[in-house]
Amino acid sequence: MYLARYATAAVAASTILGLLSVTAVYAVPKTNLLSQWDNGSDAAAIAKLGEMFTAAGGKWESTSIAGHTANTLAKLRADVVSGNLPPAVQLKGPEIAEWDATGMTLSLDEIARKENWDGVVAPELLSVMKPKGSWVAVPMNIHRINWMWASKIVLDKVGIKEMPKTWAEFNADAEKVKAAGIIPIAHGSADWTDATTFEIVVYGMDIDLFRKAFIEGNTDAMRSPQMVAAFEQYRKMVKWMDPGIAGRAWDAAANMMLTGQAAFFFMGDWSIGTFNAGGFKEGVDYLCGQAPADNGKPGFILNSDSVVFFKQKDADYLAGSKLLAHLIMTKEFQTIFNQAKGSIPARLDVDLSKGFNPCQQKSQQDLGESIKAGTLVRSFAHNMTILQKYRGAAMEVITEFVNTPNLAANDAANRMAEAVEAQQ
Amino acid sequence: MASLTIRNLNKTFGSVAVLKGIDLEVETGEFVVLVGPSGCGKSTLLAMIAGLESVSAGEIRIGERIVNGVAPKDRDIAMVFQSYALYPTMTVRANITFGMESRGVPKQAQAEALARVAALLQIQGLLDRKPSQLSGGQRQRVAMGRALVRDPALFLFDEPLSNLDAKLRVEMRTEIKKLYQRLGQTTIYVTHDQVEAMTLASRIAVMHQGRLQQFAEPRTVYDRPANMFVAGFIGSPPMNFLPAQISASGPAVLVLEESEGQGTRLPLPDDVAQSAGDGRRVLLGIRPENLTRYDHRWADEKPCLGTIKAPVEIVEPTGAETMAVVRIGSREVIARYEPDAAPAIGETVTLAVDMAKACLFDPATEMLI
Amino acid sequence: MAEAAGYDPLGAAGTWRHQRAKLVVYTLLCLFALYYVLPLGVVILNSFRDLPDINRNGLIGLPHSFSLNYWSLAWDKFCVGGTCAGIEPFFFNSVSMVVPATIISTAVGAVNGYVLAKWRFTGSEVLFGLMTLGVFMPGQMVLLPWARVLGWLGLTNTTSGLVLIHCVQGLSFTTLFCRNYYVNIPDDLIKAARIDGAGFWRIFRKIVLPLSPPILIVTVIWQFTNIWNEFLFAVIFSSGTHQPITAALIALSAGGTSVHQYNVESAAVLIAALPPLLVYVFGGRYFLRGLTQGALK
Amino acid sequence: MAVEPVTLTSVKAAPNHGRMLRERLATILPQLVLAPSLFATLIYVFVFCGWTIWISLSNSSLLPDYSISGFHHYVELWSNRRWTIAYTNLFLFTSLYVIGATAIGLLLAILIDQRVRAEALWRTIYLYPLAVSFVVTGTVWRWLLSPSTGVERVVHQLGWASFKFDWLVQREMAIYTVVITGIWQASGFVMALFLAGLRSIDPDLVKAAQIDGASMPRIYRRIILPAIGPIFISVLVVLLQFAIKTFDLVIALTGGGPGIATTVPAIYVYDLMFQRGQMAEGAAAAIMILLALSLVLVPYTIWKNWRERREAARG
């Protein structure tokens, strides 16, 4: 009797211990992704990532914060100050380096080596994702900024056969459109949209100026005659916009182009998501082309969304971070995510022939050519180059220029240089 | 029931002294009225007896117990407020039983006490009403009921009748008197109305500027006021004051300083003159009812009668009596007339002064001589 | 009738002038009403229109199409805030935050007001002054200190943390409202109750609380709508599936890099605004009464 | 006889001890009850303010850093164009908003006070904006005020092609659209406050003035408005603190644009502290907001104290 009882107890105990050790070894991967993709198609794309995570046996949670990027960053800061590092956060450009410098980020070198990320990710992204030589961020996509979209209806009506290749051609075409009583450029003014269009102008006019001013943050370049010339070109373009730009959402501006109220529209490739959702077709309703570049070379302004992982005490979250990093880099996710968002995969080895929009295919092709031509740059307007404080100061001047008709190009250039210098 | 003893009680708010050295001994079963003009400290004194204000110095005893630091609820007192302080959200019933409920009195006992008080005050029909549905007089009764329902050591009344109209006030005054005569509880009653004080009190404590001026039976306070303040405060219309000088050469007389001609001479009881001293300057205090139309028949009845001639300036009939304001020297003096014998304005009348009832005050100290 | 007690400013004038004056009054009232109702009207109409209608005829216009479908889409299908379950989960997150925060801050405010109005002690007026300073703190400034405090208390990213924040930030208001109201309760009532043997809490429960409904309604309306609509803390101090409704609201109103479905978004916005709107519509009368009786003096 | 006092004291002594403690507790109970809220509020107000002052004097950038580096962030702040625009906007917006909301609120209160029919309906209509988040109403107002989607477009469609209402996109005028929207939201609340005041006026006062032959406008100007004087002060203080804290309205309506024309200090603080990683300068800006607040609060407190003392003196 005694013995039997003892045996039963022992068996029970060892079973429980066994179970415990099993759970300890096989942690349930957990994560909570903090991002600003909060709405509509963006949210759907992130929800897809969540499904993949769950399917791989993880416990998925996401926190999406809208509006101002400041909200996401405020949330990140609040979490850090409260001592609860978030496991995964959508961060980009120089912010990756800044947060990496705090020593709170999680190194992903092990998994990167195993999956050969260095071999498949676009080279221009490597320095961003590995600020100190160690992988701390996972790129989700490559956005192209220097797109020019045009309304097929308007071009046909006005008789423009080909997308303009240089700014001179563009200016001539815009005049034609204007003469036909149609708004030449659809635009919605906000600091980031104004800066997006302006960086396209600067890039198209003088790629060296772009590098000096917007990548190195050189203030002499900002007040140079070339920059003044770029502002002058921009002033012309602002005059070709309608008076209702202030406060207009960018997608409302896209709609003006799509419905033939306006001819051209400068915006990154996330517009494709909007075009698709509205049922508009490339070649029928709209055309896509590289924004004008006076050097005649293929060019590419790149923006990339990425996820940074922070150190965690909980083994479940560590496992989750590894799983999430792995999933983001899979071809499957890169395909699904980018088909929804209009961008192209951050991996160069994904086949875009199926399920991608023709413009996206062109984007991938141009990326390759641009790398060859040495014209690939990262986007200043989308926070891939200089620190937020310099970028913010410069963008303020650009958006002020757009909204102040009597602000001279020369003054704007000087003001931009001064604003950035004030932050140094 | 208990006595109340107050010794050298002081109260200061910041640097302001509100009560200065109050001594008061109230015997068991006495009805003491604290009376005085507003701001004299009487309500503060009552609040201190109730425990609603702290004691700055001195001591308060209820019965044998010093209650200085005792919470109001443990002092075994009941209080009726000027505003009645009926709980507006409770019915009359709940208002009356609230105190017993707070003290955990059994329901049965509560009901009995309620029935007793309701019958006593004849408010049986009002028990389920809210205070807002009661008239002023009914509210007053309920407020009394709330106090009467217990059998406290001490009843405290804080100007309970001042919110009632004149007629009701007189009625309720009588009611309170009846109740007291029936229950015989030790009661402290604050009022600024000297008529209430006179009618209700077994003893009156007159207060002024934080000091107790006089503490005595109503009759004494009226007839022999301790000082000019009490003399002026108690009695309506108030006592008249006339400057005068004592002359003890021959039969003692008082010479008015400011009368027509070379000074009217009024007879003075010898003992008064002697105790005051010859040639002393005094203030003559004489109540209006002791200053009236001269009648020859009185010469025999009233041994100490003087006369003054004065012109009438104003005549005020009040119904039962008529007041005549006459001028003596620079002073206006009020005399009392029977309505059918009232003088005419402008007439110079001869007034009889009943010097047996006169009070003499020291002009410097204002104290009764 | 309450009106009978009031005065009739126009009553004394002649009939013709009276009529003309009435006309002016109602015209003005209607004009202002238009100014006030317009935004709400636009959103309500849009919540029933289909997308082509909105895109073709603009955001402002009478419906050429009508469907109730968008309301149900908005409630539990629309993709917002990283999930595609509509705003329903956000809605209930908000409820579970707003209800306790409102009740606690009102209750504590009432007790504080009771102490500060009826149990004054040396320095209590100064303390009251200091407490009301909390009304003026800008939200952006206190964000990080709050993060630190929540970290210490272990309440980061929890509903309890948000409840705590809203309670502390609301205390200044609730205390101010209640104290100013309770000051008008006669001191004699409290004294009478003390002589009747009631203590601190019994007086509060039996005497003060039954007199409080007007001010409690003001406080509850104020707290409820403010906490429901507050977005900075709601967004920063919540996480994952605990985000309150304002997090979803910003997602709806902000541009973002995705496509606007104005009809569903309008419906979502209306659902999100419904609780405070209802509170105002049904509590408005009491709100005014509470204000009249001394909430703000 | 000799035994009795002994038993009395021995019986009384034991409960006396507990009783004394209980009574002590009872006397400080109000303070005890107040203490937790007081503690929380004082931390909230003073410690949080102190923390911000400290940060503004430090070198904090991405995250708080507690080494003091002096006042240079304040100097930088005032040399920043955007900040001077924000501060100027604050004063422009605040004064127009306070005046406008007070005037409209008062007018509405007076109109409603004319014994109108369906009073509750009018009140609800005017009061509801306060119930809805600015995140929502700001967006809708943007639609309404934007020339391409809003009022201007509708009027054009109705056939008046030259009609212009494009303040939202005019650099100099955009701040006034913020004022319009702000007034829209707050004036209903102001109306409620004034209405409460008007209702508390003794009707005899107005009757007396009517008998004296005063016209209605004159009665309002000379009798009623002076009688509700204290309400004006309450309204001013409430509106001022709303105005100075303005944040979500501007974010939703103009995003601080066109350009940076409608930036306000609260947005500036938020941008610097959270988006740009310039925490110290952001904290300095927050302190400047507090200073602007104290410009309002200090005179108000002095006035209030003076009034209370005067009332106390009158007894």
C-alpha cells in the first residue's frame, strides 16, 4: 500500500516536472509590434504578418499608433522611460542608429548569418540596418520616392505623347496642361509631402547637391546657387498647383490626378495601394514614370520601413523577436506586404512577375539600374538620412516656402541653412 | 439633567478675542437666556458649550464632567438651530430619529420616543413630509422635536424663533415656556430679543463685547441693571439717561444739569444719596414707565416723586400706551402716557418722575451706584 | 413651473414689438444652430453614402445613395489599429477605462470637496488652492513623468494605469467642483448632525451625499467626456489589444499612407462619439442645474 | 462606599485608552482622508514640473539625461523662428478665442433666456460640441473649411463661381479658422455658464428696472451683466486654460500649417520632445507654456484672494 502510493506520487511529480521542463525549453514565442500602420490596407498588411506569426506557433499582439510619427516615438520613449522596452518597433533611417547607440537594441547577427541577409538585401540598406556593423533592424520593403504619376486622360487630351524626362520638358508640358485649363500638378500640402516633392526636384536637378545637402546635412550646400535654382523650379511648380493644397490629404490629391482634374502627381509608390483600391489601372487611367532627372540617368530615391528589436528579459519575447525577424525576411511576407503597400521587397531575390503592379516591376528594375549607375540615394523627406532635428528644421522651411508665395528662392535657401545650423 | 459650570472661559480667533473670561453657573433645571446684541459672543459661547467650537482657555463642565475636549455627540446635549438645520433630504420622521439611529437606539425605543414627541408637539400628521413641505412654524416644531426626542443633560437653543413672523414668534415663545414648565430641563437659550429673554428666563445672562455684563433673575436685570449697557439693552423703549449731581445739603436731591432754568431738583431716597456721596456727578437712569403725566393724587402714594417740565416733540401711539418724546436740555427723553391722556405736540407738559425706581450710574465707569 | 418664477424680459413690450423681437431671437438661434449642427450633419450624412457618391459629389452633400451597411462594417469589420475587428474592441476598452476612472475620480473628489468645505483646518484653503493647480498642467509635459511613475508601479500599458492617470488628473477638477458646491450647504446641518451623534462618514453618507446629485452629475459628465475623448495618454499608455477608442479615432482621421473609406470612417467616428453625446443630451439639463447651484464660482 | 470609586476607575480605565486613540483618530480623520489625494496631486503638479525644469536645463536628447548643462536651451528656443511663430500664435489665438467664445456664449445665453420654446433642444445643440473629441470635429471642420471640399465648393456648385472662402489655405488667415473652430467648440459651454448665471439673478431686480422705465438692452447692460460679473471671471479662466493647452484641434484642423503658420506651443513641445529627440529644448518650451499660464493665474489668484478677503471683511 505505502509503496504503491509512493510510486503514484513519484510518477505524478515527474510528469509535472517533465511538463515544466518542456515548456521551459520550448518557449511560446510572443511579440508586440509597435507601428504606425493603423488603418485600412496598411493595417491589413500587418494583420497578415500577425497571421503568419500565429501560424508559426507564436502569440501575436500589435500596437498601432496613428497620425504623427511623433505618437509612435512618444510611445516608444514612454515605454523606455517606464522600464518596459517594447519587443519590436517600426523605426527607420537614422533613428535606427540613434536607438542602437543607446545599447538597448537586440543584435540579430546570428539569424542574419544563418539566412544570409547580407547577400539578399539591397546594398544601400545595409548601412542603415547595421549602423555599427551589427544587424539590429529588419527591412520590410523598399519604397521608391521619385515617382511621377500622370493622368492618362489629361495627357491624351492635351496631346503629350511621352512622360517628360527632364525638368525643362516637364515645364513645357505643364504649360500645355495649364493652357488647356487643367491643373498641372495635384498636390496636398503637409510638411512631408512638400518635402517629398522638393527632394524629387533637387535630386532631378543635381544629384551631388542632394547628397551634400540632404544626406550629409551640409549647410553650405543648402545655401548654394544650385539650391536656389531648385527652389526657383519648385516655385514654378507651386504655381501650377491649385490654391486648395493646404490641408488636403495626399490621397485626395491622388484622386484629382486619377479622375483627370490634374495632370501630374509626385508621390512615392504607396500611392499604388490607393490606385488599386479605387480600381484604377496603369496604362488606362494613369501612367507611372521616373520623375524628371536632368542627368538622363536612371535614378532611385529609396525609403525603407524596418522593424527594430529591443532587448527583452522574457525568454518568450526573445523567441518571438527571432521568429518575427525571420518571418519578415521570408519571401512570402515580403511579397504579401509589398503587394498591398505598393513598394517592392527589400530582398532583391523576389520574383515580381506575378501579382505585382507593372509600376512595381519597373521599380525593381530601376533599382538595379540605379545601383549600377551609382545614383541610388536614401530619402531625406522620409527620414532615411539626417537626424530628425535637422530634417524637421529643413522641412519647416520647405513647407513654409510652398505656402508663402512671396518667399524668394534665395531667402528660402538661406533660411533653410540657418534653421539647420541653429540645431547644431 | 445636569448643571452647567463655566469658568474663566476665553475664545480667540487668531488675534481677535471673542470671549473674555466668562464665568457662569447654571443650576440643574434652570432656564438661562444668553442675550446681547449681535457680535457679543453669545452664539460662540453656545457653540463652545455644544462642542462645535474649541475652547481657547478656561473650562466647561456639564454636571461634574469637564467637557472641554469631548466631541459634541458625547456631551449629552440637544440643540435647536436658528436655521432649524432640518436635513432636507429626510422626512420629518427620519429627521427626528436620526440622532437615535446614529446612537444605535433599538427601533422599538425609537418609535416610542418619536410617538411621544410627536404627540407633545402635535406634529403627528407631518411625520412623512419633507422639510420643504412644511411651513415656518412647523419646521420650528420639528426642530424642537429633534431635540426633545432625547433626554439630554442640556438643551441648547440658538435663536430658535428669529426666523418666524411676529405673531408666530409670540405663540412659539409661549409653547416653549409651557414645555419647559412641563419638562423642567436645564436649558441654555440664546437670543438677541430682550422680550424673549424676559419672558422665558429663570435667569438672564447679558453679554456685550465678549464679556458677561450681568447674570441675574429677569426682574433684577430690569430693575437694577448692573451697568448702563444692560440698562439700555433690556427694556423697550430703552431707559433714559440724564446727567445730574447729588446734593445732600438738606433733604437729598438730584439736580439735573441740563434742564430748563437753573436745574430741576428731584427728591432722592436718603440711603442712595448717602451711599453715593454729596456733590457727586451721576447719570440718572429712568425708564419711560416711571416718567409719566403728573397726577396730584400720587403725591401721597409715591413718597419719592419729582416733577419736570418739558416740551413734547413727538407723539407715538402704540395702542396700549402712547410714547411721548420730550426735550430736556439737549436730550430727547421718552415718557409713557395712557392713550386717553396723551399730550399734543408742542405742548409743554409736567412729568412725574418716580425716583424710587430710578437708577444712578457712575458717568466714568457706567456702573450702577 | 420654474418659468413662472423667472422674469419675462419681452413680456413688458407691446405686442407688435414683442412679435418682432421673438422673430429676431428665433432667427439668431437658428443661424447659430446651423453653425453648430453643420459638422455633425456632414458626418451623419456621409455615414450612409457609398464611396463613389462621396468621391463624385464631394464630402459635403446630400446623399444620392443610402446604406446602413457602413455602420455594421465600422462596428466589427473595418481594419483599424492593426486588427480587422472594427472599433468594437476599442469601444469596450474605453468603457472599461472610463467607467472606473469616472466613478473613482468623482467619488474621491466628492470626499475631498466635503473635507475642504466642511471640515476646514488650518491651511486647508492653501491646500485647496494647490490642488486646483492640477487643472492647468499641459498633457505633453507630464507624459514622460507619468511613464516613469507607471513603470515604478508596474502599471505600464495597462488599463489600470490609465485609470490611475485620469483619476489623478481629474482630481483637481472634481475636488474643485464638489468643494465649491458643498460650501453652499449650511454649516448648521453638519453641526446638527454632529450633535445628533453622527461622525465624519455618517454625515457624508446621510446628509451630504443625498444633497449631491446636481454636482455629481456635473462632475460625472465632465469626467466622462474628457476621459472618453482624451487621446494623448490613451495612445501612449496603452498597448496591443488594450487600446481605447481614441487610438482608433486618430487612425481614422489621420492621413496615413492608405486609402480613406469615408463612409465607414464616418460611421466609426459617430459610434465613437455616441457615449459622450448621449451623456450630454440626457444629462444636459442636470448639467445646467448643477452649474447654477454653484459648481463654478 | 469606599469600594465604589475604585471599581469605577478600574472599569473606566480600560475603554478610556482605546477611546482616546479613537477620538484622536476621529479628529484627524478629515486630514487623513484628504492626504492620499493631496499627495498624488502635489506629486503630479510639483514633482512633474520640477522634473521638466530639470530636463530643460539638462542635455537630454533622445531620452532623459540628468546632467545639468545650463540655460542654453532657452536661448536656442527663443532664437527659433517656429517657436516665435508658435508663441505669437498663442497670444493671437488666445485673445480672439476668449473674446469670441465669451461674446457668442453670452449672446446665446441671453437669447435662450428669452423664454424660448424647446429650450432644452437649443441648449443641447449648442452644448454638444464639447462632448465630441477634437480629433473628430477638427477633421470634419477641415473638410468644411477646405476650399476644394467644403463650403466654397458647395457654393460654387450652387452657381456662385466667384465665391471665395479659403482661409484654411491662406497663411495669414489660417489661424482664424482655428479660432472659428475653437469658438464653435467652447461657446456652448460658455453659454451654459452664463445661462446658469442669468438664472440665478433675482427676478425682482429686473422688475424693478422695468418699472424704472429701462429698456431691455439697458437692463442687461446696467443690471444683469454687472450682477453676473464673477461668472465672467470663471469663463475667462476656463477659456484661457483651454486656449493655452490647445493641441488636438490644431493637429486635426491644420496640422500646424499651411507651412508652420498655425503652430502652437503645445505642438512644438510635442514635436521636439518626442519626434525630433530634442527633449531638453522641448522641456524648455513646456516651461514657457507654464509661464504663459502663470501670466493668467497669478493675477487671478491675487484677485480671488482680494475678493475673498473683502467678503470676509464684510462678514
